[in-house]
Amino acid sequence: MVERSADLAPNDPGAPGEAADQAFAARGAVLRAAVALVAAVALYVPILYYMVLHWSHVEDYSHGFLIVPLAVFFAWERRDELRQASIKPSWLGLFPLVLGSLTLAIGRLGTELMNMRGSFVLTLIGLVLLLLGRRVFRILAFPLLFLFLMIPLPESLLNVVAFPLQLIAADLAVNGLFWLGIPAMRVGNIIHLANTSLFVADACSGLRSLMALITLGVVFAYFFRKGLVERGLIVLSAIPIAILVNAFRVGLTGILTYRFGEQVAKGWIHETQGLFTFGIAFLLLLAEASLLSKLRTRSRRRGDPAEVQS
């Protein structure tokens, strides 16, 4: 028995040792990545602090507070895949790191907040790819890219987008008011009624609901998990839904103002209308996802011979 053991020992020399070394190396890589990520967050604290202030002061981006918890949840949901993933650091991570550094430098030189904030996400992507490898990055790609939705757009771009949205909302609202027999006329972004005038301000452009609904559409598409086409439809449909729902809100304000006076266009009544119409948009997205799911199920049943024979 002793001789047999001696013969077997060379056939498997240090296999447990190799496994232990690999596990130790993996733990070391994860520890280095964790330290690097914490250092990156510490480096960007001033930029992140003012971005959070932006969320709290500009209601168009109040959904930003939900982005990081959702991204963490998406990453946590992939924990089983991460445990099984092999860690092979990749030099490809240098590309997003260099791009993030250049973006940060350009942002500081031009005082462009969007560039500086975007460089933070690029830095996180680069560190994950550089220290943990392509396999881990593929698993964490969606949570990392999802973080871009927390970055507010520059005011110059918002001004370009907001005014056309104001005109679209005002046009649709006026057409709805005419259909209901309420005399109304649009001049620019002002709706003239018989007894008063409504100014479709930037806050009523629908940009706030548009940004929130696009984020909500991405979350819906993630949980939908059926196909790329269905996911793309859900995300893209958030844009027309936001526009139509906002036009409905402006039209509803016009109806209430025509019937009860301009005081209903201000204060808590106006804010309640916003919550109500956003709830409608949420239900429309939910109904769309449910409809797509049913259509997909029906198409599968039609294409399954066993289902057809039964």
C-alpha cells in the first residue's frame, strides 16, 4: 500500500496546490480591483457630490438617486455568474481609462460637467476590464453602462430639446381642446383660452418625464428578458409615450383652467396632475410589456407543432 501511494503521488503532484494558488490569485485580483474602485470614487468625490446636488435641485434628474441602487442590484443579481467567472486581467482596460482621463481633462478645461461626470463611469469600466478581465466585464457590462443614465445632460442641449417638446405638447393640447369644443389658440409656447392664457414653461416640456421614462423603459426592458427587438421597442416607446402623456397633461390643465380658472394651473393641483400623468405613462409601459409578452407566447405556440396538434 505504501508503494502504491508513492506511485500515485507523482501522478497528481500539487493539484490541490494549483487550485489554492488560483483561488489566492483570484482573491488578490478582486482585492486590488476593490481598492482601485474605492480610490476612483474618492478621487471623484467632488464631482459626484455636485452631481448629487444637481439631482436634488433639478427635478428633471431626481430619478438619478435610483440609478446607483439599481445598478448595484443588477450586479448582485449576477453574483452566481461572477463566482464562476475566470479572472484574467486585460490590457484592453487601458482604452476606457485613457479615454476617461482625456474626458476629465477636457471637462475641466472647458468647465463641462457632463464630460467630468462621464469620465467617472469610463474609469470604472476601465478598472473592471483591466483588473478583472473581459469575462467579468461582460457580466457587469449592463450595470456599468446603466450608470450613464445618472449623468445630467448639459443645459445647452436641454434648451435645444426642451423648446420643441414644449411646442409639440402645446400643439397636441390645442388640438384636443378644439375636439372638446373649447376655443384655444397657440402662439409660440403660449395657449390662449377665452378667459386666460397658459404658458407652457420648460417644466411643462415633458423633459422630466421623458428622462424618467427612458430610465424606466431600460429597467422594464431588463426585467422583460425576452429578445433584443422587444427590449428595444420598450425603451424607444418611452419617448412617444412621454410626449403624448405630457400633451395630455397640458390639455388637462387647459380644460381645468377653462372651467375653474387659472388657479388650478398652479400649486399642488398642478403637481398632482404631473404625478397622475406619470402614473398613466407607467401603466402604458407596463401594458406594452404585457402585450409583447402575450404576442411572443402566441407566436411560439403557433410555431410549435406539438402545440398545434394538441
